[in-house]
Amino acid sequence: MPETKGDLTMAVKDIAEAVAVFDRVKVVELVEAEIAAKTEIDEILNAGLIDAMDIVGKRFSSGELFVPEMLMAAKAMKAGLEVLKPHLSAGAVAAKGTVVIGTVKGDLHDIGKNLVALMMEGAGLEVVDLGVDIDAEKFVKAAVEHNAGVVALSALLTTTMPTMEIIVAAIKEAGIAVKTIVGGAPVTEAFADQIGADGFSTDAPGAVELTRKLLST
Amino acid sequence: MNRAITNFDQKMLGSIHNYSLELLNDTGIRFPNENAREIFREHGFRTDGEMVFFKEKDIRMALNTVPSSFTIKARNPAKDIQIGGDNYMMAPGYGPPFIIEPSGEKRNALLDDVHKFCKLVQTSQYLDFNSSIIVQPTEVPQETAHLDILLATLLMTDKPIMGSSSSGIAAKDSLKLAELVWGNTDEPVMISLVDSLSPLQYAAEMVDSLMVFAEAGQPVIVHSSCSLGSTGPITIAGSLVISNATTLAGICLAQLINPGTPIVYGLGGSPTEMKTGGYVNASPEDAKHTAIVTALGRYYNIPCRSQGALTESFCLDYQAGMESAMMLTTAALSGANLSLHACGTYGSMLGMSYEKFIADEDLCGAIKKLMQPVEFTDDAFSMDMIKELGTSGNYLMEMHTLKRCRSEFFMPELSIRTIHNKWLEMEPRDITERAAGILAKRFAEYEKPEIDPDIEKHLVQYVNTRKGL
Ligand code: B1M
């Protein structure tokens, strides 16, 4: 048996390899083949898709991979995940946690927010992107509706940072068990603490790491 | 000649224009603002949901009514500025919410910083007008911060101001304050920046402010810019078409509201840092946009805007100097009519620095000197003197030299021009510390410009009332 297991792992590793070179078609093919071969679904998910994104994440952080390459890898991983989803035990995906993300009311800057959202997706998180110009009510509603673990707020204007405070307060007031994180160029750690957010990150990889941490506590 | 920044012939500019028309007609521009769409519809434009579609003749008509030059009045008439033609006007940083200290530390900008920078603008030999967000003061209520800045620029300087475009309300506040100073706003007394939202759309609040300024006939810089590779194609050509189409749509709206509204045409484009997704705006690609925007400005016969002395650096190092000089020199030499961010900005426009402001003034001065035409008068040829001195001359002893010795050459304030051992002995030698010395002098020599006490009272009253004080 160990040999077969070894072979299977090798095949699963191929999935990881295909993700790393962002070959979406091959990822889908390989995942389908593994399912047909009755490989354990968890193994395909963890050793194939999630591990691959960890590698991709590391390569991105070290500057080896460029953003579009990292995003394409994330897309490839998502395609594989879609194939896998019907076979996952209920809640297995949701267990990783859902993130509701958006740029706050009055603010239309979304390049950074999009990047954070895409990288979160790439890390296997379920992301609900509300877009830009989002007020407290919409954040609260989406957090409840999607049973979110984290609400992520982005702002690029000093004039819209106070809105973050309003949203964080509204979420607390709504009494939902969800963590809040904030970010964006003018946002600082001190500001995040001051408004009672649960976390802050200066960049997208940091936001992913932070979210994972918050979701596992 | 086929240098990269001069190879814009009419055919190439025409193709940017034609592709822009194609986008305006086929894809349209999003105006999430019912009032604006109503105006378009009244003029027979096709709309679909929030999208507005433009025909070639609409754009042509709009371009026909844009003035090729105009004057913005200053509180001190000697400081009025002329926008267009050969003129090149400079304003300091726009929008940074942080101050970068000489230590490299970053802190939130405060209203006190706005005041200090106003002193520097007023005492600047080279800056021609104010910025409406020289820094964003973070400790004051944000919904009225624009009033604090407007009041400061009006009271502490007598140079032309920028209006606040952050919302329709802010635009109206700008006009109200100007009315208190000038009695009316019949002539241009400010200029404001309206940014579109790439790709191919405007934010509702920006449109509101564009409409307020256009109704009042006050000049607007209509600016579009893609982050190459994220909000637009990675290629300059593709992004240019998006930005040009979007800017033309904004110009069109202003001209429908009030034909003849003075416009400054603006487009930019900055690379997305492909390793991080960050925004880079002191790059050869940015500089190329500057060259192209000026060529397009001439193509449309509209004054044009460029970025200023931008850098990605956070201190007065080689990178800051190199990038700032590349950006501002390109703007000046390719014919920009005005630059924001001419002084003081660091790190992608997010930080403002006092010391960089002083260093950039040297750059502005050098560039203004570089742009001046060489004097070819009889006195400048000085033929009699040359013949008289022949081969034996010592021109240092001549009256001609004496008369001009204080004015002929550009004299930097901060840059050094000395010999090595003098430099070694210099105290302080570090450029940032030397800039601090100049700053202290500038703050000391600042005098508040005269203003009618009644006007001052009314301005303060207006701002206080609006702030609920
Ligand atoms: C939830 O957890 C997290 C965690 C991390 C998070 C996070 C959330 N969100 C972000 N992060 C972090 O991760 C990301 C990736 O590493 C990073 O995201 P960033 O968004 O920081 O980084 C992006 C990847 C790249 N960066 C960017 O995309 C922003 C770049 C700059 C130049 C910028 C841009 C591009 C734009 N702008 Co605007 N703009 C500026 C910006 C200056 C700057 N250097 O930041 C800034 C923010 N803008 C400013 C201004 C004034 C304005 N802008 C405006 C408009 C625009 C454009 C439309 C032209 C365009 C936005 C296009 C778009 N679709 O987003 C206007 C406002 C519109 C509005 N209501 O929102 C307007 C008011 C200008 C005007 N008069 O028209 C200034 C802010 C002043 C202030 N502090 O209040 C500004 C600093 C530039 C300046 N000096 O003027 C991190 O911050």
C-alpha cells in the first residue's frame, strides 16, 4: 500500500505543480482524474490545491512571482476547487471562513481592495466582495447573510476613514460574531486600535495571513 | 527625430482621438448621476442606465467652446496666473495625508501643517498657485476639512487658490468663500481638480462638483488616469484611449452646462508595480504620459496638466532627485501648462515633506530658468565689448558682467556649488539638515499678506458657521 499512496501523492503533487504554473485546464483535468481514482478528497484539497497556493504565496512574497501570475494561479486553484466542491463534506469549504470585503462609503478606490480580495480567494477563503461606496447597513446585512467570519474594510481617503469607525461600531452593535479588519494606504495600526477593529494590515499578503489567524481563533 | 517622447505626429494623435471616439460611441461612459444624465438627454445624447454615449459631433462641439487660454485671479492682482499658451504654472503637493519627517518617520498631517505649508507657498519664488489639499489635515472633522484648507490658503497667501472638488457641497463652499473675497465669481478665481474613475466612468460626487464649477464658469482640470495593468490595459496606447475618452466626456458635460467653461485637459497613467500590485508614479511611463498629454493638449488646443516632481522615495536621496527631476523636466520641456505636486511630495503622493519642498523649489527654479528663452538682444550679444576685449579680456572686470551678476544665472538655495574641502567642512553638510536651516529662515521671513479686515471676518464667520461653531 505505501507505494500506491506514494503514487497518489505524486499525482496530487502534479495538481499543485499545475496550479503553480497557472494551468487551469490541467488543474481541472487532474482534479477530475483524482476524484475518479477515488483519492481522498481532503488530500486533493490540502496536498493539491491549498499547499499549491501556499507555495505560490511564498513565491509571490519573495518577489519571484508577479501579481498577474499569482492571480492566475489563484484562478487555477479556484477552478480546481469548483470541481471538488460537490464532493466536499458540507461545511468543509465554509469552515475555512467567509470574508465580506468592501471599500467604505464615500470611497471609490478599489485597486488595493480588489487585490486583497483576490489574494484571499487564492488562499482558499470564500470572499464576498461588495464593491465600493459601501455603508454600515450593507456590511452588516452581508455579514449576517453570508455568515461571515471576517468583515474587511478598505479606505484610501482620510475623509472616509471615520466611516470605518461607524461600520466597526455598527457591526459590534448588531451583535454578530464577526471579526473586523481594516486597511488602505492612509490607515495605520494606531487608527485600527482606536476604532476597535480586530486587525490591520499594510498589504494584501498580510491581510490574508491576518484573516486566516482571526478565522482560526 | 524619433525620440520616444517626441514621436507624436498628427497621425498618431489622430488615432488616439479616433479610438477614443469609438469607445465614447460604442461603450459609453458611466455617469452615476441622474442630473448629469438629464443634461445629456436634454441635448439629445443616448443614455442606457448609467451609461452615456457620445457622437463625434458632440465632442467636436464641446471642444470648439473650450478656451485656449484664460486667467485666474489672485487676491493680489500682481499674482494672477495665465493658463495656456507658453505659460507653465506650478502648485505644490496635492492630497498627502502624512508628513514624512527627516528621520524617515511618518506621522498624520495636521491643520498646523496646512498653515506652515501656506507660509512656504506664500514665500516661494517659484510656486504660482495653491493646492486645495496641500496636505489632508487628519485631526479636524473630515466633512469640513476642505473649509479649513480653503480659509488658510485665502488668508495666509495671496496667490490663486484651488477650489475643493471633494463633493458638490465642497465646490459650493469654495464658490461662497470666493464670493466673499471678490464679490462675485464672474471671472475665474480658482481652479479645481476633477478626477474620473478609470476605466470609463465618473464618481457621482466628482460629477456634482464638476457641475457646480461649470455652472459658475470656474476652471476645471478634468483628469483621467489608469493604473496601467490594473484599472486599464498594461500598455500605454490602450490606457491612453480609455483616459482620453473619459476626459473628453467630462469636458463635454462642462461645455453643455456652460459653453466656454475654462478647462485644463489632463491625463496620466502609472504602472502597477507588478511584484506587489502597488501604485508607482515616478516612472518613465508616467513621464511619457506627460509628454503625450501635452501633445494631445495642443492637438485639441486646450491647456494641459501634468504631474509634478514625484518620487517613490521617502528621503532626500539620489532616487528622490532623479525621479523628481525626470518628471518635472519632462513636463516643462514637453509644454505642460500647469503641474500639481511641483513641490514636497514623497512616496506615490502619500507623504509630504518640508525638506523635500525646499529641495523641489531648487528644481522648480532650475526648470523655470531652463525654459526661459535665451536672450538675443544687442546688450546680450555685447559685440562692442567682445571686440574691444579681443583675446585679452577679463570679463569679470566689465560693467556688463557687474550689472548682470546677480540676475543672469540661476542660483540654487539648497544645492551646493563649492569645492571639495569646503564641502567637507560644511556644517551641517547633510542636505536634509541644510534644508531645515532654509525652512527656519522662510518661516521667520513670512508675513501674512494684507487683507481687508471685513473680508477676513466674513470668511472666518462663514467657515465657523458651516462648522457649527
Ligand atoms: C481589510 O483589510 C485590508 C488590508 C489591507 C488593505 C486593504 C484592506 N485595502 C488596501 N490594503 C493594502 O493592501 C493593498 C495591496 O498591498 C494596498 O492597497 P492600496 O490601495 O494602498 O494600493 C493599491 C494596490 C495601489 N494604490 C492605489 O490604487 C491608490 C493610488 C492613488 C494614486 C490614487 C488613485 C489611483 C486614484 N484616486 Co485617489 N489615489 C490616491 C492614491 C495615492 C497612493 N499612492 O496611495 C489617493 C488615496 N487619492 C487621493 C485623492 C485626494 C483622491 N483620489 C480620487 C480619485 C482617484 C482615482 C479615481 C483617480 C484613482 C482610483 C482608481 C480606483 N479604481 O481605485 C478622488 C476621490 C475619489 C473617491 N471619492 O474615492 C480624490 C479626492 C482626487 C480628486 N480630487 O478627484 C489622495 C488621498 C488624500 C487623503 N488622504 O484623503 C491620495 C493619497 C492621492 C493624492 N495625493 O491626492 C494596501 O493599502
